[in-house]
Amino acid sequence: MITDPSEVGRQGRDKTMVGRLDGKVAVITGGCSGIGLGAVELFVAEGAKVVAADLQVEKGAMLERRFPDSVRFARCDVTVEADIAATVALAKETFGGLDILFNNAGHGGTPAGVADMTAEGWDHTFALLVRGPVLGMKYALPLMLERGGGSIINTASIAGLQAGFGPLAYSAAKCAVIHMSRCAAAELSPQKIRVNAICPGLIATSIFGASMGLPREVADQMAAQIAEVAPKIQPMPKAGLPEDIARAALYLASDDSLFVTGTHLVVDGGITIGGAHSWNPSAPSPLLSAMGITPEQAEQMRAAMLAAGAAG
């Protein structure tokens, strides 16, 4: 059983094991850090050949050195169509084709709200988070048709499901990714190409710091702070880690999900279940608070109701 995908990747894959992605070729954008790196490591551990696309050239070179037989790096800005086309072409040139596309690259986009929004900020956010994945699908399609099908996975976000989890443009773009995935699944399913989205919750990566304009080194350090805080504000008392999303991507990439398309998989530790009062008994209910009822009074009322029910 694979318990630590990154460790398996470092030590080399046991040749007697049958991986869930044996014989498959994947392109993973944003593949040199965070969720993308976690996916590269896990996909390689499960037998895939991977093109890791990113702007971080030094980290890409390190990945190639770590996995000389399984990973090729492509410098790719997903807001540039030619870069996307070249990245997908590299999968065929190097590994013979393409079975899996994980459109994962991104950041928080413009932090502006309605009053301060600029056309440039809005357009850049959508170019990165929506147009990039669309073009990725466009260039992946012919190669997947050659293989008789494939799996496309788009990274969305819980910010695309509910307000309050991200800036305006980012949230709107991630909502678009969810519906885009659904529409693409409807179009491509007859050709045996599945399209799904993943909606990560609060994951300990550098995306938050990078979105604030912090240098990469500082943003990476901020991920550790997120890992410490996250368990306190969501039902699952653990930090969301890149490998949690990588495992979801593995499921959607593998034949385990052959009957799954056009959906979005929420991987968020339960943070979208509801307000803290829905999973934390000590948290006050907004409704009761608005009515002037304290948690102690609410508990007394509950105990009285239970006692009355037992007596009746």
C-alpha cells in the first residue's frame, strides 16, 4: 500500500507493483509546487509518465533529476496559448500520447472588489483560471482521441460554490470552471473523455501568500501557518495538504472513476457544511444570538424539551 507518495517517488517504484496509472501519460499544470507537485509525485508513484508544466524552471529541473524516467518539465505560462500547445505536444513527443490532463495552475488573481475592479485585473484572472484550462482541453482533445479516451481534471475551489472564500474575480472564475467542466463533459462523454472538477478547501500551499504579492519564499512559509490554523476552523481537525487533493485527482484520473463525469468533488475538510455552530457544540448559533438567546439558555431549553419528551 502506498502511504506516502512523495517517499515512494524518492526511493523509486517497486517494479512488482501494479500502479493505478500504469501505461498512462499525464500533463499537470502548476506541477512544481503545492497541489501540482503532490499530484506529480503521486501519479509517478502509481506508474504514470508526467509532463510537469510550470514557470518555476529551477524546480522543474529538480523534478526531472528526481524522476529521470518518468517526468519531463515544460516551462509553461497557461495564459499563453502557444505555451499550452507546446506542453501538450511534449507529452506525445516524449511519452507517445496523452491520457490525463490536470489543469491545476493558478493563483488568487486580482484581490479587487466591485468598486476597485479593473478590466485588466479581471481579464488576467480569467485568462489564467478559465481560458487556460479551456485551451488545455482543446489541445489535449486530439491526443486523447488517438488513445480512445481520457480524463480531464480541472482545479476549481470552494470559492466557486459559496461567497466568502476568495476575492470576487477568483470566485467567479472558479464557479466558471465548475460549470465549464460540466458542459465539456456533456460534449466529450460520447468520445469516452471524462471531465470533472475538484473543489479544494483551505489547503496549506503558497497560493494564499502569493496572491497577496508576497515573495515565493515568504509565501511558502505562510503555508505552515495555514496548516496550523485550518484544523481550528473546519469540522475535520486536520490541515488540508496537497496530497489530499492529489489523491482526489488520482481517483478521477484512474479507471476507478470510469463512470464519473461532469461532477465536482469537494475536498475541504467539511468547511462548507455550514457555520461553526453546525459542527461545534460550543459555537453560538447566529439565529439564536440574533434572538438574544445565549448558548447556556439554548442548552437549558434543549434539556427541558428532552425531559418533556421523555415524560410524555
